[in-house]
Amino acid sequence: MVGNTAGLTVSGGSGTVSFMPQLSCHSPFGALTISEDEGQIVALDWGWGRDQEETPLLLKARDLLERYFDGESVDFDTLPYRPYGTPYRQKVWDALRRIPYGKTRTYADIAAEVGGSARSVGGAVGANPIPILIPCHRVVGRSGLGGYSGLGGVADKHAMLHLEGVL
């Protein structure tokens, strides 16, 4: 695979273009679209996807998201993931997946675990292709919330941490 965007896969060599299954849902933060490739979640994007397909995996992901937004502590790790990124980013995203519901860690904490600097961790956190499911909102700065890549920015991060009982 040469590249992807929400729902679109472009393969190398043959120039093949195909569409990944995707399913959208409503959330307190606006529409979200979950994308699947070869039986694994590869992206969660803000906005309503053009094509909708109800695969068993996407239906399960949507159900978990709806339960999460209803205030339930859900285990998103029951979903298979394949986020695309560098080996370093993969290490950071794996560390994010280990942050429990209702808890936070600092960028420096993650850096100490995976190696690198708090700034490099921030770059990987900001590039997370599967936000919420890979809980980048649980990573905070030493003296504040830090940033957030969602459409609502830090306000969305604050709301999710409030939902989880952190704030």
C-alpha cells in the first residue's frame, strides 16, 4: 500500500484504487468516521464519511464509541488496530493504549517509557490516526492539558477527560 485517506486505499505498482469500508456515527464532538482495512481499524476521522458500510468490525467500533460517549468505561482494545506510522510512533501509540480509562500521563512520562523527548512524543500523539480509540486525549502537559487534534481542540480533550472523571 502506498497511502491512504479515510476510506481510500491507493496501491503501488498497479495504480489500483479501492475504498476501505467506513462507518460514521454521531458524537458529542460532531460526526466521526471509522475506517477499516483488511479487518483492522486504521483511522478515525472527524466528519461524516461519503460511503457507509456496516461491517461487523465497524458496527462493534461504533457501538463501543456510543457506549463511551454515554459515560461507560469501555475496552477499545477488544478492537483490532493497524495505525499507519513510523516504528517510533507505533511505540508511542502502544503506550497510549495502556493508559487506563480515567487516568492521564504526561508527555514526559511517555517519553521516559518509549525513549525520545516529550516534544517527539507530542508529535507522535498529534499524528495519532485513531484518536479516542487510541486515547491520545489522556496525555497531558506538566502544567496543563496540552493540545488536541480534534476539531474542537483542547475543549474536546477537556470534555473527554471530564467524561472519564479526570476533571
